[in-house]
Amino acid sequence: MPAFSSQIQELVIFAAQLLRDAQHAIVLTGAGLSTPSGIPDFRSEGTGLWSRDEPLAAASMLTFRTQPEVFFKWFHPLARQIFFAEPNPAHLALAKLETRGFLHAVLTQNIDMLHQKAGSRRILELHGSLRTLSCTQCYRNYSHQDYLPAFLETNSIPRCPVCYAILKPDVILFGEQLPQKVFAEAQQEVRQCDLILVIGSSLEVLPVAGLPMQAVDRGAHLIIINNSPTYLNVRADIVLPENVASVIPAIAEQVFDENIR
């Protein structure tokens, strides 16, 4: 185990025990999970995206429809960071927990595809994904691999090869509804779970922020691993304001340790 304080070590061991005992554990991940991979979060003071940009001006559906060049100018550096990012130890540990049967589903607010790269399988992308783009006119879908490299190199707005309308990355912008099927599946996971881990999310964006509360109200255990406080800290069994790239692998290591069962 890394050199944590004795108090943090006890909480890591307790978290591992809750995971081993759970029958249906799930995780909700936010932007803080991917910051060790070089992708900025949204609300950290000084480094978060919204500390530099006004979200409704840069990343709203209204801006995309009326001023797509403004959106794509804002989106370009973020897309570059996502395109070249690799999973960090926290992503890899969560994938191993799923593979070995300790984790049933990953609910994520992230659009960066790092859970897939790490090897997780049951992933519900609540805010969409950069994996695909859709034509705004004929609604054909395209892989990001066919268009993002050219966009990153030339900064030109991606367009449909059939009708030449603008392609929209399949990420959820402000003013846009969540994907209904995915959100319904997430709600079902919340209803079934007896443990939910919240990792790297400030729990400030509805309706996703309400999912852990639903789980807790149904009697599920709650573990929160996030650098800043959330509204649910007072309801959590464990709160760990630690570096996710260190503490998640440490918890997984304890879960896999047969000697402490």
C-alpha cells in the first residue's frame, strides 16, 4: 500500500471490505478520475475548464447551432487532450475490479473513452462520448477515428461526406437532454446496487448528481473519493479526499488480497 496516513489506510481497508461484501457494487465517475491522465476537470479553481470559459457561451447547444465555429474553437484543445490520453492507474484498477466480479457497472459523466481503453466493459456514458459524431442534417453516425485526426490537425469543422452538414460530437452539451436509454439503464443499476462509489465527481450537475442519493435512500453504502466536498459527504460511509490514481489501486489491492478475507 502507498504511504498513506494511518487514518487513510484504515479507510482504504474499510472500503475494500465494503466492496468484498457487496452483492452489486457500481461506480459513478466524473472528471476528477481523468485529471491524472492529463484531461482537465471543469470546476477546479485555476485549472478547471469553467475557470477559464463561460460554459453557456462555449459548450451549449445554442452556441453549437448558431456559432459552431465558436464551439469547435473551444473544443479543439480539449479534443486533443482526450484523443492522446491514456488510462491512469485508477481506470485500470476499476477495470480489474469489474473483471474479477467486484464491480457490476461503471456509470460515467466522462466523454474521454478512458474506461474503454482500460478494459471496463459495462459502461454507461451518461453525458455521451467523443467516440462517435452525428450529422446534424441526415443523422448518419461516424467514428471519431475518421474525423478527429483531421480536425486536430487542421482545426477545420468536421462535415458529413454525404450531405456536407456539420458533424456534432456525440457529447451532451448544455441545453441538451441526456441519452434516455442510457440514463434509464443507470437508474436500474442504482435501484439494484447495495454499494455505490462516487469517484472524481463534485455531484453538482443534475440529473446525474441525484443518482447516488437514490441509492443511499434505498439503503446502499456510499464511498466518495473526490478532492472537494460534495453535498452527499454527510451521508457517506467513507470519504477519501485523496489522489484517485493512488487510492483506487490501493483499495483494489486490498480487495484482491486473499489473506485479509
